[in-house]
Amino acid sequence: MRDDQSFMKKLVNDSLDLKIVGILRPNPEASAASIHGEVGYTSSLTEYIINKINNSDITKAQLADKETNVFTNMPFDMNGYMKNITMKEINDFVKTLSEEEQQQFKMLSSTMTEEEIISIFGEQIRTAGGKEATYEDNIAQLGIVNLDQPSTINLYPINFEAKDAIAKIIEDYNTTQKDAGHEEMTINYTDFVGLMMSSITTIIDMISYVLIGFVAISLVVSSIMIGIITYISVLERTKEIGILRSIGASKRNISSIFNAETLIIGFTSGMLGIIISLLLLIPINAIIASLSGISKIAVLPWGYAIVLVVISMILTLIAGLIPSKKAAKKDPVTALRTE
């Protein structure tokens, strides 16, 4: 009927009128948008079309007879049908054709046996429309849908916490069904955001491991250098150590002096690192905002800053423990004679 112009015009004139209630445009400041020019509509329109299709005459006819193709009025099982067809039925069908088609049939059939004619005739009917039709193909072509049996459900969580909660609910449900022996009732789902985030997380983890390696090497080198600086300080102040010991300072007092100095070095270096990092965040955030439109993506929370300063002090203290113990063990008499 799609080739019948008058029918198609009447169909369009009698079709459903839809009202456009608004036009959505992506925010110019957004770095990504899910709108690309499609016509959006609510689920009520989808349900209306499904109900209209399900209530049509051709749909009712197909659902009522699962053995017959409503488009050709022939059975889906053409093999079984062709076994019972006769030459009389073929000749009756040929009489309904035009004279030219009848002449062509007579010319072709004059050199063939009845079995060959029936076989070729059956093959032509079987492949009418390009392929052998099935009941499922006709259901899909007609657009018949059962609202109580959806094949796919899309869920849109408002944040990552909601996404994880939904995934946990589905996993718990699947576990319950498997334990009850209802494997066919489990839900198969795909976490698209999770898949994307996992790949991004993998890349970030690789970069983090490389950075951690560099940081670990720098920490070891800096700790060794602090230990060397503290040891040099001990050598340069040997006479001072002897004087302190001679006036009553204990080994613990000497060790505490150098430990305090290493703690001060660690605190100073940690604070310098935090201040420099905060100053560098200003141009870094400006560059990221200009490239991606996302502002203040790089931040240094104060809690982490305090922890970093404490770690710096602990590392310098550990690096200065050996030199400070050497200073405490020096003999006062020997230290006083040192120039």
C-alpha cells in the first residue's frame, strides 16, 4: 500500500498530531552534551504507538494464527506445504497471471517435469520478499511489543553512589535467584559508565605508579642528603659537642639537639613544598579551565597538606637519627681537643 499515493495521503491526514512544546540546546559552557538534534518524546507516545499497533487488524490476525504468514497468506512451514501442492493448484494460480506471464510459464514448463515445476514454483514462493519469513520476523516487522516483557531497561543514576547502589541491588537479586535454582531469571546488565571509568582508572593508575616511583626515588635521595648534611654538621660542631658534654649535657641532650634541627628542616621543606604547590595550582587550573571548561579541578585539601608536612618531618627525623646518635657517642675529651 505504500505505493498507493491516495492511500498514503489519507493515512498522513488521519495520523496523530504531535505538538512541539520546547527546543533544548546544550549549555554553551558544557564540555560534553548528550543532545545531538534528535526529536525527544516521553514514554506516553511510545506506549500509544505500541497499543495502536497491538490493536490493529493485521496484528490480531498474525497473533491469532502463528502458522500462517499474514503478508502472503501462506504457511511459514513452506516445506510441509509444498509436499501437498499439485499441478492443478499451480495451473489455477497461473490462470490469474497476465497473458504474457502465462506464455512465459508455458515456455519454461514445456521442457520440465511436474516435479521440477513444483520444486521451482515452491522455491519462488518460499523466497518471496527476499528471504524465507518466520513468525518472529513478522512480529518484529509489524512492531508488536509486549509492555509486560521489556527486552531492555535503561537506568540513569544521579551520581556514582547511586550507580554502585543499583549494581549492588542487581547483584544481590541475581545471587538470590541462582541460590533458588532460577538461573533463567537473573538480570544481565552492562555498566557503561563503569566500563568507561575502569579504562580511565587504569590509565590514571599507570600514571600514578610512574609518579610514585619518581617520588619514592626522590624521597630516598633527599633522605640520604639530609643524613649527609646532618653528619657534616656533627663533624663541624665536634668541639661544641665536647663543650656541651663537659658542662653536664647528656648523650640524650646532644641527640635531641640534632633531632630538633632535622625536624625544623623537615617542617621548613614541607611548608615550602605546600606553598609552591598552591602557587602552581593557580596557573594549572587556569590552563585546564581554558582547555576543558572545567574549573578548579586541581586542588590541595588542607588536611592532606598537613599530612604531607608531618610526613616530611618524620622522614627528615629518620634520616638524621644515625648522625645524631654518632654525635651523642663522641668522647667529650676527644671532642674538646678537635680543631
